[in-house]
Amino acid sequence: MSELLVTVVDGTKARLFTVEEAEFFTQPGPNLVERKELLNPVQDRTGKALWANAKTGRNRGKAHQAHGYDDHRQHHIDEFERRFTREIATEIVNATHTYQVRKVLLVAEPQILGFMREALAPLLSASIHIQELAKDLCKLKPLEIHKYLTAKHLLPARQRNAS
């Protein structure tokens, strides 16, 4: 069982990893093991699939003169992101129970990090320590994520065990 859960989030997906010792004595470890990937269903939709009008901020009047307006699209996008982060927060809580995690390392884009903080606060017990890093690492491979977080002194370095 891992005591650390690493969650890497951007606007389109979230990846949950545990930090596990090497499976065999001769392999380097510890390793990031991906446990779950969540996709934001709204981010896959674009233009008319999500909005009645693909473009925002302008319309034509009776005399074909353009005029601007605010359709509050950003408020809707923020709400979609809040819903996604609530789903992620639920999965984080489930993972803390499943893997007996005591510490959560939350790595996310700055705006998503704010939404994650808001969603996680009421769900996690006080015994779970949360550490944050405002960075988008979601597109990296697990080994690259591990190297980056090791360089930031957030994860232990991978070492080859002596034979």
C-alpha cells in the first residue's frame, strides 16, 4: 500500500497515481503507478455541440450592423470545470480509502487548482495532508512526471537496489 497519492489534473483529464516500491528487487524504484484516468466530457465538445452559437460576443441587428454582447460563456465554462473537479475530488477520496493514503500531492493548472481546493476541502479528513503544485504535467509520461517531481523535492528519487 502506498502512503502517497499523486493527482495530475488539467482541464481535460485527471490522472491518479500511487507511489509504489519496485516489484522486483533488481528494478529501480519507487515508481508512479497510474490507478485511474478521468476525462472531462465537456472539453471534448466544441462549437455548436456545446453552444447554440459557435462564436461569442457579436450579433447582427435589423440594419445588419454588428453589435457586441456578453453571453456569459466563461461562467458556464467555469461551472463545467467545477463539476469535473468535484468528480475528481470524489475519486481522490475513494483512492485515499482504497490505498490507505496519508498524503495527496495535487499537481494542476492554476485555475483548476483553485477549483480542486474548493472541491476537496469538505471531503478529505484532517488526517490527510495535501500538498499542491501549480503546474500542468498531465500530458507527460509517468516517468517524466516522477523526474519532474523529484527535481522539485516532492517525490523520492528512483534508485536501483543493490544486488
